[in-house]
Amino acid sequence: MSRKNQTLGEFIIENQSSFKYTSGELSRLINSIRLGCKSSESRSE
């Protein structure tokens, strides 16, 4: 069951098991981008 306010990363993690050939690479990529954005944001403050 999907929540109303769900992040893209949460959606992918929740639904990737529905696809037979997923490896989690997209989830790792999104997490890396998110971490980079947080790092950049904290440096600009």
C-alpha cells in the first residue's frame, strides 16, 4: 500500500521486488545523488 507522501527512493525500494531482474542499482544511484545534495547543501550554509 502506497503512502500519500512517499519519496522516489521509498517508492523504488518498495516496488523493486515486483520486477524480476532488479539489482538495486537505481536505488543506490538515487541514494548517492541524495547524499551529494545534502552534502552540498550543508556546505553552502
